[in-house]
Amino acid sequence: MNKERGDGRDVYAIIVVLLLLACLIPSLPGDIIDNGIAAVEPEQSIKEDITEIDAPGISILSPENTNYDITNIGLNYRIDKPTDWVGYSLNGANNITTENIINDTLSGVTELSNIMPRLTAKRDSFSSEERPVFSFKYNPVGKSVDGEMIHSTGVSESNTAAPSENQRAVKKLITDDETIETFVYDASGKLTDIKPEIEKNGEGTFDIKLPTQRQFRAGKYTIKLDLVKDGVTYTQEQDFLWGVLAINVNKSIYLPNEEAFIGIGVLDDAGNVICDANVTLEIVDPQNNKEILSTENNKIKISPECGVLGFTTLPDYYANYTVSGVGTYLMNLTAVTPNGVRSIEDNFTVQSSVDFDVEREGPTRIYPPIPYVMNLTIKANNNYTGLIKEYVPASFVITAQDGLTVTTVGDTKILSWNKNLVNGETYDVYYEFDAPDVSPYLYLLGPLEIGSFKEIRQWQIASDTPEGPLYPNVITLVSNESPWDDITWTTPNEAKTDDGDYAYTTSKNFDTGAYMYQLQATDFGFNIPVGATIDGIKVEWEGHSNDVSTTHDLLQLIKGGTRQGDDKGTGQAWPENTDAIRVFGGETDLWNMPGGWTAEDINAADFGVTHSCLAGKSNTEPYTDFLRITVYYTADDTPPTISIDEPTTESPVYRNGGDQFWVNFTYTEEYPANYTVNIFNSTAVINTTTVNYPTAGTDQVANVSFYLNISAADGFYNVSVDMNDNSSNYGISYQNNSLVKDATDPTITIDTPTTSSPVYRDSGELFWVNFTYTEETPASYTVEIFNSTAVINTTTVNYPTAGTDQVANESFYLNISAADGFYNVSVNMYDNTSNYDISYQNLSVVKDTTD
């Protein structure tokens, strides 16, 4: 839904525009207004009044004859010649408010135009594989088009010039004409760290694109855009859905007449699984034949395990479909949910042949505390030797196996197997992954790559894990708090489990009713990630009584060992004779708990619920089978931020084998679990260290020392620091080519002069020393002219060119005061790790000033 700031009233009016020459028309009938809030009904019309044979031509471009449900309607009109005065009036306009009176010269008229910004989504719902894309437009007022003056409060599409390089930015775009800044909020209203790309397509027209995400929280989002122009800020907001529908096919490329297995997931606006949606999948084949699969016609099945919060391999919704001829098959998926109608488009392909026939077998929905396996069956239709690559989120923990190599690049882990595939053979490749214990989340896996072959779509996995329901490990009877101090419970520990055994009691003779002792249930064993936001708490009780006079009297949560917050014991009658489950609280109910909730509160052994009932008659027998709790939470999804301060690409460190060096970095994370520092190149990791539970906070400074692996080859190495927090969020920072190992001495050869071909010079005459050297990290070289008693000429060059067989030369004027005789030439070189070499050509310079 497109939202603009305002009071939301629908207002109806007929806009009548009057363009009059001031010298001919001294006054205007009615009120003259600007920027009216209005709407135009289809049965009404927009009139044009021209009063003068030679009056300017006028045409109304907008509003159109239609209904508007926004609070600002812009007037967009065109005139074909300059005018001295312009105005318009509103007829039949009830409840219209106006801001300005038009009564000005032509230049003033252009200033009265409203720019009417509008932010629209390309569609309401985006699949997890899509980049959400938005269009933003506004009208730069007072522009001349084709010799005519246009005054407009609407959106201008007249200029679609290609963007220049300085008209593209991430999150915030600043141009000479305007500033645009974007913000993305999740369903809870929390500002995310998603940074849209802003691209200016022309004057007043922009594309806003969200970056692709390998993992993200599926659900409802809101993008907010602030436009600042001429000192005025205009705000637009647009709701959209991202990833609330997920669809997987067991192959991305089928062969003709194969059967496709299709798995579907449906999520609500908060990203939680929905098991009672009305789902329809329309498949359109390349010949435009359509087949409808739906839950209504039973061609889409609902898994009996959909509501199970635990390990399951079945998709929540699934169907089979037999493909026919080659081509692209379109899939239009629609789900009717309590949040509304949701729909996405997707596709798969049928080919007559394929180099590698790949079939996936893996989960569509996961319960993240449990590891899962992805199976990949590959039938080779060509010979191939090389790497098979799979791509998963960097936050996944991959179980080690022989032949599997795992590397991390940005937000992605790359899994590689080196395989020899033979035409006609079938191979099974698998990996086990453990996703972060966060919920709700959506993950994208793949596409699988085998040489130049690549799957044409990714595999989608939804993670859904409210914590619980869990049962208490401790039941305590509280008998010393009035009024719940009349009658005790028998076998109170039976309330720990759902097993048909009861904590029960019998009320004896009494006059005014009897209260049971409190059944206090604690130590539920929750393990909610530290830093998570608690969204709601649900308590479930199951039991019955032999008489309807038994009522709930106390049901209250325990925080820090003390009952507090809402008491939901409402006096509701217990089920009579047959067990029933009663639910208290829910997904968004926080029970008005003083001080709110933290993960630590829930995980504590003294968290729980206390319960009592009132028996209204003698000999009433209340039975409680169990008390259990489910906690709904949103895990912290802010990744750690890391900045490597030293070494850097711009300022590398140089070390010989075994020399010590330091990696210094700064990080921000409130709940750090560990960080790992790696020294590596494209073929190997040569040093690594991991630190668990480092200090939490903002701009924390850390450093790790290494002694460079002696066996590592000379060359450039990269440094990375990655960090996980307690919610399995992941951050990584790189400084590539920031470490240089150099254990090799330079090599130098003096080409001229040489011992066998010396140069002869008189005093003060010029000569050259030419030499060749090889060194990848040269620090300096020094050339000297000397004999056994003195150095008569010398020069030093710092940081010469690096490389193999580098040619250098230095010129000298032979020292006049030097005695006649033979002199030696030397060239020595140091590299950045203090490796050293020197080359001599003795008796290669002869000074001779004697006739």
C-alpha cells in the first residue's frame, strides 16, 4: 500500500481551472486556492474555461476522471503562452482545505506547484530470490517542454536521460538538485541494516533496489524514503512482502515427461509458518496450457507435520506435476492467509538434454536446533574432472567430511568437492548443515555449479522455531500465600508432563469455597539466544474437574523467582470430566511484565508459571495434567562489525619465515561468541587462531600475534577476521595482499662495467653502472665505487621497481681527488624483510689522469 502523510479522508471535488489575462479579466469568481486536497469522482468532469478569443490554450493533464484515496491531489496543467495571472477554483468541494492563494506573476506561479513525490513497488510481494525494486518519481516544477510551460503537482516522466556515474549511490543519494535517503523497517518497526541502491534515471525519476540476501527475515517490510528539495523534506513509505511464499522444485532443469515434486512454504507477515492457508499453484507450460493445483482440489497436500515444531523432512505444502515438452514453465503461486492474499511468480525449465541432471532432496522448513542434510544426486551426461561447488549462507555450520573443502567469501560459504564424473554414471553428493538458532528466517542455497554448468534457481529454506513448548523440571507447592492456602495437591510432579497422569486434590467440607495451593512450575530449560527480543509468551494448561464449579483463580508468570505481571486466572470454569487445553497469553502477549523480558529472564531456572483454582463445592476434584510454556522471540539479527586496522592492503607488513607480526582490529558486538583470525592465500590457510567469548561492546580493540609459518611459500597473503555472536549472526572483514612473506634474498648482476671490460676515465668524467636484479619486495639498493682504502662515489635508491630481471643504471662523475688506479664496483640490495644480496665487479673502473 502506498502511504502518504495526511489525515486519510476521501474528499470529492470538481476542479475548475481558470486562466485569465489580468488586463482583460479584473477578478475571478469564487475562491482561488492552491494545493487543494481533493478527489474526483468518475461521474464528474473537469472543466476548462477560456475567456478571450486570444486567450492562452490550456489543457489539464491531471487529475483524471477517477477516484483517489490519497489526501493530496496535484493539479497538472499545460498552457501554450506566457500569462500574467493564473488561478483555479473548486466547485462542489466539501471538506477541502487549501494552503495558498494563487495571485501572482508567472514566475510566482511556477513556485506554487507541488512536486507530489510518489514511491511505488514493482509488485506487492517479492520472492526470496528477487531483489525488491521500487520506482520513485516527483515533478521538478516549472519546466519547459516543447516550448510550452508546464505547471504540475504530479509526477513528471518527461526526462528519462541515462544516469551518470555520480547519480548512483547506496542508501543516500546527493545530487545538485536533491537529496534522497532510504530506510528499511521490518514487521516489528525495527530499522534494519538493509542498504538500498538508489539510481537516478532522469530528472525526477529514480529506481530503488534492495540488495540480494542469502539469508534474511521473511515477512512484511516498509521502505521509507525522504526527499529533500529546496529545503523541504517530503516523506514516502511503501509496504511490501519479501519471502512470505517459498517454492522449491526437486530439479531446476527437467527432461521431458518427468514428474516434478514441488514443495511450498507459506509465512505470515512476521515470517512465521502458516498451516491453514488456501494455496493455489497455476502452472503454465510453453504451449500456454494451464493446470491448477490447489489445496481446494486436493492436488496440493498439507503436511500432517506442518504444525510440528521439530524435525521434519516434508514440505508444509507439496504437489506433483508431470512436465511435457521443452521450454520454460511459469508458476503463479497464490495463498489466501489471515494476513491477506499473497502471490509470487516463479519458473522452472524443461530441456531435451542437459550436461548434468541434478536432483535435490532437502528440507523446505527447518527446526534450527537440529542439523539437516542436503542430498544432491548428479547423473553425468558428459565427462568432467574438477570442482563441484555449492553455496550456502556463511552462518551455516558445515559438518566436516573427507574431500569437502569449505571457504567463506562475504555472506556465503562455498562448499567444494573435487570429482571425476564419467558420462552415464550417477553420483551422490551430500552435506550436513546446522543453521543458526534464530527464527523466523529464510535461507537461500545454491545454485550448484559443475564447471560451466549451473542450476538456474536456488533452494529456499524457512526457519521457524518459537522456543517450546517446554515442560517444567520443577514443581513447587506454595501454601503460605492467602487465599491459596486451603488444600494441597496430591502427586504435584505429575503436572510436569503430558502423559495423562494428574496432579489432583479433593476439596473437603467447607462453607464458602476452597482455594488450592499454588502449583508453581519452574526450570523449563529455555535456551533463547542472548540479545533476542521476546515477542510473546503462551502458557497452556490441560486438565478437568468433576464439577463445573471449579474455576481458574490464579495463573501468573514468575520472573526472577517472583510472580508478577498479568494474572490471567479469570474465573473461567474448568472442563467437566474430560480433559481440555486452555491457552493463556500468546505470540504477542508480554503479560505486562514490569521491566519487560530478556532472554536471560526466560532462560533462568526461576522463570515459570504459578497456578491455582477455586473449588465451589464440597468434594470437588480438580485434575491438572500439565503446565507448559512456549516463548516467541525475535533473535538479534545485527551482525558484528569488524575493521582490520593493521596490516592493510595499503600498508602491508613484510616478514621472513618465523618472524612475529600482529593483526590489530576493532569490532562492535554486544553478544560476541567468538572471533577467528586467518592468514591465507588462494591455496592454503597458513596461520589461524580463534578466541571464544571476547569482550562485548562498541569499538572494542583486539590484537592477535602470529609467527609466520616457515613452510609457507614466499608471496602475498590475505588477512581475515570473522566473528559470530550468540545468535549466530556473522561478520567478516578482509585485508587482501596485506602480508608479504619473503625469505628469498635479492639477486643482482652487474652488467657494466665488469672486470673483463673495465671503463677508463679521467677526473670528473661521466660513466654508468648498469645492473639487473630480481626482487619482489625491494626496499633499497646502493651502488658504490671504491678501492681498498676509500669509497670515492656512492648513491642509494629507495623502493625501486619490484619484479624479475629489472634493469637499473646509475651515473657517476669520477671523484677528481681520487688517486689514479683501479677501482671496484658493488651493488647491494635489501628487501622489506631485510634479506640482502651484493654483487661485485672488482677492478672494473680505472682512473688514469697521467699522460
